[in-house]
Amino acid sequence: MQNFTFAGVGNRLVAQIIDALILGFVMSIIFIPIFGFGIFTGSTNFNDEGAIAAMVGLAMIPMILLAIAAPILYEAYMVSSPRQATFGKMAMKIKVVDENGQRLTFGSSLGRALIKYVSSNLCILLWLWPLFNDKEQSLHDLVVKGYVVRA
């Protein structure tokens, strides 16, 4: 590992919050026109409640899949790009590198993103892992031999 300064848990957390806000905004731009404001407010002109339930139910399947896939693909694409960082990481001036200081491949960053989102949804305490690791690596970093460093 080259002589890098590790990003620190605080910078990583703020970057994650920025990314969540960005993704939330983009997803709401996609979701609101599909569902329409009427479904959220309860003001629809449909007389058949069964039709409304079917419409919402059918619309929910792709929305749930998109809500699961979008953050994972966003993270994987951005981390494997030449910038080596998501927009949140760029704002915090940090990036993800491999053990040689190079950018991760798309496959490695996809695996990292999958592990990150699955592990954080199963046990939020895994976010504390870098506090007890001398190289400040989370579980998803350890698996792909990645490091989050200052850019």
C-alpha cells in the first residue's frame, strides 16, 4: 500500500449521507410522475378501488427493484470510474483505491457495493468496523482489498 492518508469514519459517513440525499432526490423525480401526486394524497377519480390497488401493486414491483438496484449500481459505477468516488465522496475529497493505489475494477466495485448494502441493511453496527481496524477498512473494503483514502 502506498503512502495514503485514510479518509476516516466521519468523512465516510458524511459522504454516505450526501449520496443518500442525491439518490433520494433522483428517485423521487422518477417515482412521483409514475405514481402521480393523486395516489400519495388519496385524491383520485377512480371509482374502482380494485383497479387502484392493482395499478399501485404492479407499479410497486419495478419501483422496489429500482430502489434496490440504483444505489448499488450507482456506487459500483462511480467507484470504478476514473474519479474513483461517488458524488458524496468527491464532495468530501476522498476516493476508493485498491491495495496498489489503483482504481477498482467494475467487478470489484460491484462486489464491494453489494456487500456494503447487504451488510449495512442486516447489521448497521458493521458501520463501526473501521473504528477497530488500523487501516480504517469496512467489511466491504476488506473483501475487495480496497481502501478509502483522501484524494
